[in-house]
Amino acid sequence: MKIFVVGATGRVGQKLIDFLEKQGHIVYAGARSSEKITETETIKPVFFDLHTEPEEMAAKFADAEAVYFVAGSRGKDLLQSDLYGAVKVMQAAESKGIKRYIHLSSAYALEPEQWQRAGMASLMDYTIAKFFSDRWLIDNTALDYTILQPGALKETPGSSLIEISETTSGAIPIEDVAVLLGEMLERPATYQKVIKVQAGETPISEALDQL
């Protein structure tokens, strides 16, 4: 499959494009710092700016059949990148006729009643941006979307063992998030779903089989 990854130079994005390449996909690796991406036969760096208009974004998608949104400004540009940038990517995908769309969100983004939990206060503005981008995807698109809501991202080796939970989103290694994103690509059981995930005891493929 030909796949466009928005945010390919991020912590999750780098591991995701590596995983997708190993699975035999062709990856258009979109980022503002596309020069940091090593081009191979199956990874194609593409300059991609979340401040541009949907029409320009759609042109960048070329012949992609699926889009991942894994970009994040890490608090530096929440409204224009994490929120409005994400919405414009959705609009661009729809205008291009791309149906499959996988969106990396954050823990409890759709549950304002949880935002006063311990440890979440410092992420309030980020979580609000994710709330509105998630809601736009659910309420205003006809995409075959999956929204992944992991807990805190850990820069530790992955175990490929996770827990998909209805109620909690605990910490999880970045590598495992990337593998999970890649594994859910061609699984219709993940369409139109919000998936909360944390580190656990179940192999990733088995956890997805249980959806």
C-alpha cells in the first residue's frame, strides 16, 4: 500500500515509517524538516507544512491510499498545527478521495470530565486541541478513521505487549505505539473506533484480533 505519514520526523513518526517500510509499504514521509529523512526505494521524503491550505496538502498526497496523522508541535503551535493543521489534513484526505485515516491522539482527549486527573493539568491546552481535532474527525468526516489514544509515551524499548482498555490509558513505549499504528492499517475492525492503549500483557496482533 502507498501511505502518507504526516509528522514523519517526530518520535512516533520515525518509528512508524520504519515499521511500515519493513511491512513492504511505500511511505511518503511528510514533515517540515523533510531533509532529515533518509530517502530509500520505499521511503520518499516530502516537504509538508501544516500551515498550508488543504488544497496544497492534497497535492502532496500524490497517489497515497491511506494517511496517518502523527504530528505534534509539543506545545509550541497547538492551534495551528495540532488542531487546525489536523483538521486541514482530514479535509485534504477527503478531497483526494482517500478513505483510510489513522489519527494519533492522547489519553482522555474526548473525556473532559477526566482532565483534572493528577498529571494532566500541564497538558490541558494540548488535550483541548486533541479534543476538537478528534471530534472533527468523528463528527464532520466520512473517513474510515481510527483514533488511537495512548497514555504517556515512554522512550524505553518496546515489548510488543499492550492492553486495549475502555477506561484507562497508562504509559506505553513509543516503539509499541508505532507498531500498533502500523498493525491497525488494514484492519476494518478498527474503523470508526477510538482505541485507548497502554502497556500490558497481550501481543499487539492478538489485542487487535479481539476488537
